[in-house]
Amino acid sequence: MSAIINDQDSRTLGRSLDENLALFREIFSLDATFRLRDVQSGAGVRCCLLYLDGMVNSELVNQSIVRPLILASPAEGDVADFLEHRVLYANDVNRKEKLTDLLRGLLYGDSVLLMEGAACGLVINSKGWRTRGISEPDNETVLQGPREGFDEAAMLNLAQLRRKLLTPDLCIEMLRIGRRTDTLVFVCYLDSLASPHLVKKVKERLSEIDIDGILDTNYLNELIRDRKYSVFKTCGTTERPDVVASKLLEGRVAIMVDGTPVVLTVPYLFSENFQSDEDYYLNFWVSSVGRFLRYLCFFITVSVPAIYLALLTYHKRLIPTFLLLSAAQSRGGVPFSSFVECLMLILILEILKETGARMPQNLGHTLSIVGGLVVGQAAVEARLVSAPMLIVVAVSGIAGLMVPRLRAAVFYLRLGMVLLAVGLGLPGCFLGLTLILARIVELSSFGVSYTRSLEDPTVQGLKDTVVRLPWGMMKKRPAFNRNLRRQRRKQERK
């Protein structure tokens, strides 16, 4: 239908009601939800109400549109103007002449009123579709803090965001993306904090998108990010209004798509992968310990299997004697090499994680017990895998659960490190860590260095990275925001 809208941008209505109705009937000829309601208005003019069944509030249509039209007094002057300002009870009525504006209103749940002798239509707010309701996101639960989450309806999400930021400084700009879906996309930012250069860059990248449809923010994520093929995220995602509000207060820009609860925030820095939503609702001592453990777990999950494999294959002299004897004894009878054994366990671990995520919650716990305990123990007793290798891969997998935002990156990095370790030993591990570090330093997010928050060695520069300092000590905004503010001042001087 959006393809039709784009093709009809310049078309306007005629004064004949029958001709206008024939046009709409042709456009919606294959839509079983399209409804026409002829009304002989008390204003002395024939009218017709158009709407899509299931998209409107029936009671609102009856009480705020149909009833006032029937009971209206004779019209005075321009009929459309008379009905808009003196008859209809709806809180939002807009007069439109272009066909594309009428179609967009109709497709978004509004009703369209056409009148005999008027070369225009009235778009009347009558939206009434059902929504899932406000609930805490399953993948972003917190022990302490707000329990609200975004819904699939963008207008409700914007209302939740406004409740968090009670300031006229909040700017919300609307775009339409998708040749056929014509999806509403909202760009949100605080005008006094966000850099005009950043806002301009976001809108430019969004306007360059040419795709049939946008059904989720991940469509935009893959199309507007800096490095489209990098395993590291350069756009943040969240379903929590409090998280979006906090990002906007730091000078970031949020991108909201109608039809999905997931919101993008940019720029996105490497340190944000290790931040938890509840870090700011718990005592800073507790938050700092959790933050440090996430950095440590990232190193463990990426490097430990590779280091163990390198020591076992090339550097046995570096392993303590008793540990080496224990590992050699446990490998007795195992038919696979250490490399194949490690690869097999990593793949089995990923299969269990993916299956557990896709299974119903009540079956997921059973699967974890059967997969982790029964199958693992049976594999060790059957001499298919060695116990030390199973422990190493299991610890690596558990550590990876501490950094869920790096889930995709962790799998590929762990696999790459294992391949380097089996080929080059410990030098291969050091080479892999160096390449990972170089890649992280090289990345950027909307013109901001990916490691910008780690480049300032001062207390204020590191106040919200490896640890979280008390609120009384976090007196300055993030470093990337300070740089953008300087750019803004330079632009204003020019």
C-alpha cells in the first residue's frame, strides 16, 4: 500500500463524492477490512466515513463522529470548515487535500470523512487497536529499579519517554521509511545536549535507506551503523524507557520504530557492553564489583579455551606437573585430538544455549539440567571428551553469559582464538588478543571513537567505565559529549 502512496503524492481529490469513493474503492479493492459508512448529515450535505475495521475505536467513531454528524445543524459557509470546527467531537481533526495524506491517516487507524462538493477530506483521530501493555522486558529484568518496558505502539512509547523527561528540550522528529510499509520512525534527542552534527548525521543515514519495509529496529541497525560487517555492536538497543532517558541525558540520540519495543541509541561505545541497567539503582560498591567482573569474564570467555589448548599442545612444560599428569590421565582413551575436542564442546555449548533460548521457559530449565549435567557427565564417563577440557569450555561459556551484549562477538572471537592457538601456540593467543584490541580501537560509532570512554585516564574520564563512582563524583558528562559540545560551539560561532 505504501507503494501506492508514493505513486499518488501529487494527486488531490475532486468535488464529486462518488468519484472520490470510487478512487478509494479501487485502492482498497482487495482489503476485506475496508469500511464505508454513508451518513446524511444534519448539516444538509451527504457525507461518507471511511475506516479500516480493527484499527479504529468503534465507540469513539459512533459517539464522536457519526452521532454529531447526524445531529448537526444546517451548515454555514464552507462545509468542511463547519464540520471540522463546529460539529465533530474528536480531539484531532485535520483537513487534507492530497490523496497521500488521506491514505496515510487511514492506514494508521484514523477515519477519513469525505463530503459532497468538497475537494478535501477530514482525517479524524479514531485509533483504537489493542496493545500488549506495559510490562518489564524479559531480557532486561532488574533486581531494583523501574519495571516499565516499551510496547509495540510508538505513540505509547513516546509518552513513556516524555514521562521520564518533563522538559520542552526533548525533540521528537518523525520520518517515514519503507517503500511498502511506510513505517514511522522517530528520532529523539535533547536539543541542548545533543550535537547538531550528530543529529544531522543520524537523519542523513536514515533518509538514505531504500528498502521495502522496516519491521524492527534491527533493520535500521544494520543499515546505518558505521562498520556493517563488524561483530561488535556500534548501536545500542534497549526496551526500557529509563535507559533511553539516561542516554538522552548524556547527549545521545534515540531512534524509535513503530511496531517494535526495541529502541536504538547512538553513539554506542565499547564500555557500554559491560554496563547493566541496574548499575545505577544499586550501591556504587556493588555496581563496581559487577562491572569489573564483566570485563574479567569477557577476557576469560574469549581467551581461556585457547590458552589451555595452546599449553596442552605446545607448551606442556609451563603446566604444573600434577596438573599435567591429571590432564594426561583424563585424556586416556579419548578418540579425538584436543583441538577437535575443544571445537566440539564449543559448538555443543552454543547449541544448548540457542535451544534453551528458543524453548518455552519451563522446558528451558529441564534442557539445561539434562544438557549440562547428564550429557556432560555421560560424555566424560564414555571417554568421548576429557573432564579438564569440559570444565574449561564450561567456565568459558558461563563467563560469556556475564556479557550478553557481546554474545555474537564472543562466539566468533573465541573460535578465532582457538584456531590461532592450535596453529601458533601462545604467540597465536597473544596475536589474537592484539588483533581484537586493534579492532576495538579502530571502530567508531557515528564519528565517535569506540573506546572514547577509556581514553581519558583521569577520574572523571573513567568514572563510569570499569567501575561506577558515586553520583556526587560524576560531575561531567561523557567525554564524547564534551567533544560534540565543543563542535557545536564552533559551529555557532561560524
